[in-house]
Amino acid sequence: MRRLACTLLWIGFVTPVLAEDYNALFDEAAESIEWNFGEAWAYTETYANEEQSRVARFDPRQPEDERWTLVSIDGRKPTEAEITEFRSDKEDSDSTDSSNRLEIVGADTLELIEETDARWRFRFIPNEDEIDLVDNVDATVSIRKDGRWLEAIDLRNHSDIRPGFGTKIGTFLVHLEFAPAVVNGPIVPKTMRIQVSGRALLFIGFSETEHIEYSDFDYSGDEL
């Protein structure tokens, strides 16, 4: 009887999601992400690609041209030239397009593949013009039940992708991860990883990897 009462109580607090509501659920989860978190939060950005790794700190409380501090490059103290180049690159970058990454999710194709007490996990068909890309990629999205926020998006190819004549992509991987900045804080991007490798014109190899992590969030606004 006690177990039955607990079960009924759990059902009362968790609203079931029907198939026709998946699209709306994704829209709600996507809208929970705070892409402009830099307006009120200081944070550390760790970035790495094939050529370089760097750690930088952003603090919105500093003067506009001093908000970014390059902490290290490849584990060493950066030179003045590297600091100048880094700040110039940051001034030219525009983070407003970051939310466009979510457009790859075909929300109207969501299919529930796993449900636990903590999350829903769906497979989906990516929004892509290249049918070869869509056919050869496994794509999933996870949504947390507590607060209905977007937790992760993953795309990975299960066979070679041939986007055009003479080009073969052997590795295609996208991983986007989201979580609260701090306990009870806004949902923000935490990890972004993109990896693509293959061959072009049969003999030209290419490999590109970008890995970004955001951490050590410190609130700097008026009220949380």
C-alpha cells in the first residue's frame, strides 16, 4: 500500500508526454537555454582544436575591451601578440548565431526511444538538405524532466557520408551539452564538440575538431 501511494504521488507530479506533444516539448526545452549568459555571468572558456588549446576568462564587470582575459595557450603563459590577436578575434565573433545550432533538430520527426525517471531521449531526423547526410547519421536529443530543459544533442555517422563528387566523410560527430550554470541557475551551453574527417578528391585528407567547454560560472548581475 505504501509503494502504491508513492507511485500515485509520482504520477500526480509528472505529466506524461504524448507523441503529438514531442514537438512542443522540444520547443519548450530549447527556449529554456540562456544563450546570452555572458551579460550577467563571468565564466571560463576552454577551447581546443588540432592546432591549439587555450583557456580564457570572461568577466562582464570589466570595461568592454578588457572583459576577455587569455589565461593560457597550450598550457603556457600567452605572449602580448597572442593576447592582442585573441581579443581581436573575440571582438569580431558574434555569439548571437549560437542558437542556430538547434535548427539541425527535426523536431517534427522526434521519436521516443528511452524514458527514465530523469529524462526523455528521442531520435530524430536532422534538418539537412543532403539526403546522404541524413541517411547516414544517427541523431538523438535528451530532455530533462525536472524543469523540461534540453540536456544534450548528439549526431554521429554510422557509415561514410558522400556529400559530393570525390569527397568522403569518414567521421562526423556533433555533441552539444547543456546544464544549469550553477545550482538553480539558468540553463547554459556547457560542452560543444564537433569532429569531421575524411578525404577529398581521393587523396587529400582533412580532419577538423573543435571542443569548447564553459565552466566556473560566477554571477555578476544585480539579482539571481
